[in-house]
Amino acid sequence: MRIVRHSVAVALVSLSVAVVFALALTADYQFPLLAEHRRVALAHAVLTSFGFMGMLVFAFSHILIPMFAVAEAPAGSVLDWTLALLAMALAGAVAGCLCAWPVLTSVAGGVGLVGALLHVAVMAKTVERRVRKRMGPEFVLIRVSWCMLLVGILLATALPFGLLSDTWPAVTIVVVAYGWLLTFLLGVLQRILPFLASMHTARSGPGLLSPSRLTVETAAGPPLVSFGCSCGAGDRCLLRGTGNHSDRCRGGHDRCLGIRLVRHHDFPTYAGALQCTGDQLKGCNHDHP
């Protein structure tokens, strides 16, 4: 697809410039090469998150989402407009960071938000036109990542004007890196890894599962367990970030969510997982009577 090739090209250019910035930032600690270290660091962060990783996500979404949903790949001029808006937003944001122009950075953020909305709308329309009827929990993660993308761009657009407190830059990083990129990656891996594992398993023994039996339609337990464990791990990270260490066992408690979600399926193979989770909770209770 032409849109994939062009998006990957933008990602590779962003990676190349980000590597140059990284080398300059590293050398600046020993030799005073940069007039404004912080500006270059901000530009480097924009290039790595939205430029390199973001454009890769944008590119391969046009392949992975239709493949997972069994739908026709999106096409039309809207894809070209979306790529143009995202590329202009990326260039404007980098220029605004380097030149310390908050207005330019915010305008670039607004343009990027429009492009992101177009991308999410195209992907949602593709999912609506799917042939596959039942959608697995991996699409919950993918939809959450789309929401986090929009929230991350909104936060990044508001930061240059000082509308948020000093703690919000860290929140923006968490939303972009974990809420958007990592959540999308988990959703993709949760769908594709069972298929890859089945294809690379040696076909020996009568109990070998076929690729179809490893998907959500016939074995909903493992994906739901993974989704529940992801929610529990995220909750524990939030507790650690807020300094509420007295509730550090809540992450282990929330890891039971995945088990509870599939308990009604009566999978006997999850007895070990239930026992392991119970042992973790007992250990937490001993630490915190």
C-alpha cells in the first residue's frame, strides 16, 4: 500500500533525525555544543514518540486492523490528507520546540489532533464494515489506545501555554507511551501471538491446537486473562505513581480480574492460575495484616 510506504518513510526520517539529536544531547554533557539543551530534548521526544513510533503505528494500522477484523483495507484520498496533516504537525511541533515558539507548537498540535481524529474515524469505519462478527478483548485495548492518542495530543497541545501544572508533563508522557503506544502493542500481540505460536509448534501428538482454536471465538480465556492482568498491572503502577504504597497489594488483587472474567467458562486448565493468584494474595496479607 502506498500510504504504508510513505508513512514508514516519514518514520525512518524521524528516526534518523532523532538519532542525530540523541548524539548531540549526549555530547553536550561533555562539551557545550547546544545553546538550549532542553529544546533539543523536547524535539527529540516528539520525534521518537509521535514521529518514529507514531508513524509506524499509523502505517501498520492500515494492515493489522483490517486483518484482525476481516475487513476491507481503507482507501481513498482521506488517507493522503491524514498523512499530510500528521507530517505537517510533526514538522511544526519539532520546529516549535527548537525555536521556543509556543504558538507554533500548539498550532501543530491542533493540526495533529485533526489528523489523529481522521485516522481514528477511518479505523473505526473499517471495524464497522468487518466480516468477522465476534470481536475479542484485544479490540478493547486497541480502542483504548485510540482514545489515549487523542488525550495525549490534547495534553501536549496545552502544555506550551502553561495551562497545566508542573506534574502534567509526566502525565502526558505516561498517556502517550503507556496509554497509547504500549496499549496498542499489547492489543496487537494479544491477537497475533497465538496464531504465530500455533504455526511454529511442532505437529506432534493428538492434542495440538489448531490456529482457529487459539483465537478468541473458541478459547476466550487466555485473552481475557491477559486483559484483566493488564488492567491490574496498570492500577498498581498508578498507585506507585501516587505514592500510595499501602495499597500495593491491590495490583495483585486486580490481577484476579482476568480469572473472574473467564471463571464462568469453567476452564479446568486455569486451576493453576487461580492457585498462583491466591498464593500472591496470601503473601500480601502477611505483609500487611
